Amino acid sequence: MAARDYGQYCGVTRALELVGERWALLIVRDLLVGPRRYGELAAGLPRIPSNILAARLKELQAAGVIRRVPHSRVVVYELTSYGRELEPVVLALGAWGFKAMGDPREEQIITPDSMTMSLRTAFRPHVAAELPATAYAAYFGPAELLIRVDGATLDVARGDGPADLAFAAGPDIRRIISGELAPDRAIATGVVEVLRGPGDLLVRFATTFHLAA
């Protein structure tokens, strides 16, 4: 039984009954990046109370959205094929919400999984297909990501590695993705710090990853 019953016979209503509870879609968002242990989910959602996380996981399992599976001697949570069907919904919701993000508040953070999904949301494969293959090592606060773009293919992994451009940025990376702040200006004002590689590759990054605000 759904935790919330809206009393209407409608697909939107049913979807909200399954994944509309607080934190549920953020759990789905992180699992779209890959399977996670309970502790990894908790670390990626630092404000979620442990009892709420446990409850949401139980509800999502009951709905057939996620499942618990053994992996390398530990148990992880992963999306079912039914759950993975939510990816275009989550990406579309992210693009819609991007328009209303505004400036970051001091207490807001970027997590590796949230940034990975933001990059998937902003990725323009039709544009990337016309550009040379490029690897970016990006440091968004505690989120360290290796972003590889090869034609219309995007791969985002945690950690560092060989890259054409390595840079560090905070939540204001939103202003570059939206086109509000030009890449050269971002570097000049310190919004982006180039760690290695040619800084003009940030223009390619901003061209490849773009969302209208």
C-alpha cells in the first residue's frame, strides 16, 4: 500500500504515490548513477534522518522500484528495470528545476551523484558529436569527477585521472552551464580555477553542457 493515497485513479497520481514522498526521488537520482550501499546513500543525502531513509528504501522496494542485491560480500541497493524507467523523468525534472535554482545558499552542497546527474541533464550529445573527444577532471567542492566526452557518449566517474583540462569550481558552475557567465570571465574572476591544461577548453565544456535558465 502506498504511504500516501490521493484517492484518484490517474497515472500521475499513482506515480506520486510510489515516488512522491520526501527524499524518494533523490534516492532514485543517486541510484541512477549506480548501486549504493545503505551507508553510501546516507552519506550522499546528509540531511536525511536514518529512519526516513530506511522507510523510503522499504517503500521503494515494495513498489518494485529498487531491490537489495549481494555485491562483493556486501548488500547494495539498485534500481530495477522498472525503476530505471524513471531516468528521463528525473532528467526532465532536473532541467525544469534548474530554471528556478537561483544563487546557492551557504549551507548547500554538491555531492558526486547530484553533480553526475546534473551533468547528464545538461549534456548536449548533438553538440558533443561535432567536437573532439575531451576529458575533464572537475573538482566541485568535495565532488571529484572525471568527465569523459567522446562524440555523443558521456561517461562520468568519481575520482581523478588523465584529463585535457582539470578545474575546480563551486556551486556557481550553474552560471557557466546556463550561459550567464562566460568561461573566460569565470576564470578571470576566480569562479573557476584552472588546475592544469589549457583554460580555453572551458569554452568547450560550456558548449557541451548547457541548460537554459
